[in-house]
Amino acid sequence: MIIHKTDEEIELIRLSGDVLGRAHAEVAKCIKPGVKTSHLDKVAYEFISDHGGYPSFKGYKLKKSTPYPASLCISVNEVVVHGIPDEYELQDGDIVSIDCGVCLNGYHSDSAYTYAVGNISEEKERLLRVTLESLFKGLEMAVSGNRIGDISHAIQSHVEKAGFSVVRELVGHGVGKMLHEEPEVPNYGKRSTGPKMLEGMVIAIEPMVNMGKKNVLQEKDGWTIRTADRKPSAHFEHTVAIKKGKPDVLTTFKYIEEVVKVKNG
Ligand code: MF3
Ligand code: CO
């Protein structure tokens, strides 16, 4: 069942998304060679708690998994998603995806951003750019009367035109009182298929894009998903409402972008 949201609920998700955007920026400030991913997780946990929220992922169970142990999913290079923060120190040339959810006043928001650590290869730069562009191609399709497959198709065609591949096993999702609601939002598919989008739907769109082949594997920890060919993967995510017929993005990269701009001089 797809749960449509009232305007008031959409505003609550936007408030949750604002805290989330600012938590991401606090993490972004710390991203540099030598920092432990567990430190980034601590920064996010403290910022979210200090602002009256709860990190949506902490303790969350996906299917029959063990409860997720952290506030962030931190996925470096060939890790696609669900990397668990640990003692790894980021290195110059890495790409690192930071995925985070906030629950505030009973409503979740969910977003992810992939960063360059120091100087990265041109091919990694292109992977980040194409993945971010594909998210916006998907967001543009989140209008009343379109179907979920229109989002999926827009993402897949942009990614494949660039010579990259789309992960099949993980998908976007509805967002609201629960982190994961219906519908599923795949990053591949056919136009004019799937559930119809209507006023008040709130969904997370989250393309996961591999530089090499689309296949992924799960590590023995029961969470970490990596590419089968160990080539890099990128991930960007926004939570978006269909409001007045159009996409209304409820999470934000504006705080992140301010930090990234200052870092790049
Ligand atoms: N953004 C991811 C998703 O929506 C994060 C989920 S991680 C979990 O699937 F820990 F919460 F499961
Ligand atoms: Co998500």
C-alpha cells in the first residue's frame, strides 16, 4: 500500500530533511585523507541527536538482517552501499558514499552523497558526475501522472549512455513514518510501467552506479554490498514529494555544496 502524505506531513519531512542536510555538511567538513570512517559516524550521530532527531539507520533491520550498527552507511570505492563505519582511514584518491537517514517528529528523510577524497582519477570524477546527473534525471520525472518506470528508465538510460551500469539488487523506496515504504523505485526499467505517481507521494530516489559491470556481492558481515569486479561505485539519493503535480525535493545538498566549494577553493 502506498501511503500518500498531507501538506503538513510533507512539511515535517522537509524539516527532517533540513537536519539531515546539515548533518551531511558536518560530516563533509571532516572528509580528508587520514580520517577514520568511525569518526564520521560519530559526528553524524552527535549532530542528529543534538538537533532532536534520531538516525534512522541505527538499529534498523532489512529483511532478516542483524540490526544496523551505525548512523551512517559509509561505502568506499568498490563498496556500493551499506558499508559499516570502522577503523579504515580514508586515502587520497578514494571516493566515499555517505548515506544517512534522520527521523524527526516521527518522519524520516533519507539522502546520500558521494565525495572525492583529495585528488581522484578523471574516470572516478566522471562516475560521480554521471551518477549525480542520473539522480536529477530521475527527480525530473517525479510528476503526477507519470509512472515509477519513467524515473527508472530516465536513470538507466543516462547511466548506460555514459558506459556505466546500474545496480539491480537495491532500489529506492517510499519514505514517511517508516524509512522504507511502498513503492519500490528501481534504477532500471521501462517507461510507462509500475505504480502511477500522484499528489502527496514521497519517495527516495537513489541511483547506485558501477564503473564496471552491474553485478554485486554481499560481504560476510551481512551488510556491505560491493561490486563483483571490484571496480568503483557511486551513490546519490534525495527524498522527493510530488506536490502541485511537480517534484518537490525535501532533502538538500545545499549545505554539503557550501562545504565542498570551500574545500576546493
Ligand atoms: N538509504 C539506504 C536505503 O534506503 C540505507 C538503508 S541502510 C539501513 O536502503 F541500515 F537502514 F538498512
Ligand atoms: Co534510501
